[in-house]
Amino acid sequence: MNLAVVIGLASIFVPLAFVGWNMSVPRRTLKPWVERLVTGSSVALAFLSLAEGAPLSLGMSGLLVSSALFALTFLSRLPQQRPAVAVGDAAPDFALYDSECFARRLSDYAGDWVILKFYRGYWCPYCVRELHEWEAKLDELAARRVRVVAISPDRVHEIARVPAQDRSQNDAAGRSGEPGDSAI
């Protein structure tokens, strides 16, 4: 295998490895400047592989992959800020409405351990199945003073249409706002 092919392969696999690293929820996530440095270097490697005579398909593949990942590092639009809550800190209080338009606050569960389960919505069969799995553990968790609060972007009227037997016994929560606009 000649050097141009190795460089071309590196221009594909190096940025993919860094994406995989960040997606695996590591203890130490990469800083944005490191991601940009790595993916930008991979773009340069792709050009170098083409200049060194790598097969056109390999060089162009490397160029496309590394360029796309390089562009994505600028498009996240995530603000550069510190997390509002650090591990070990108390979570900030918030209020959401349940399926009967009753406002529930996180502080209502003071003194208990709380698992906040965020899910996509009742339209997601995988999420509903996982909620049922949590429901099967509720008695065991309650014995340990652990509450499960499931939060989704569903609106109250959307959750109210779900048959009661299909709803989890977990406290199900939707987006915060006016009564009728969210559900717990």
C-alpha cells in the first residue's frame, strides 16, 4: 500500500474516529477547536492524497467525508457556555403540566431521588416501550424512594388522546408553558 492510499484512508477514518469518540459520551469531550483542527487537517490530508497520486475515488471520498465533518463543526450553533448544573449540584426547579393540566414542579419531589426520563413522544414506539420497561421497575424504585418523571414535547391534548392503558404510570411530562400546552 503506497503512502498516498494511507493518507487518503487517514483523511476518512481520522475524523470519523473523532466523531465516534464524541458520540460515545466520553468522560472528556473534545473541545470545538480540537474537532475543527482534526477535521480541517483531514481535509488537508485528502488534498495531499490526491496530489500524491491516490486513486481518484479514494481521494474524493476522503475529501467529501472530511469536508462535510469540517463544515458540521461550524453548524452546531451550540452556545459556548458552561453547563447550568454540574454533577452533584441540585437541579434547577421547573414546572410542567400533567395530562390533567395540573402544574407539577421538580421541587414537588423534594426528599426523593428523581430520574428525569426525556423521550421523543408517545408517537415513538421505542420510547413507549422503554417507558413500559421503566414502569415494570416502579415498585422496586419506589421502595428506594426513587421517582421516575418522563418528559416529552407532547402537548396535553396529545397525551390525553392516548388510551389510559397505553400510558405509563410514570409521571409523564411535556413542554412547559401555558395550561394545555404541556403535559407531565
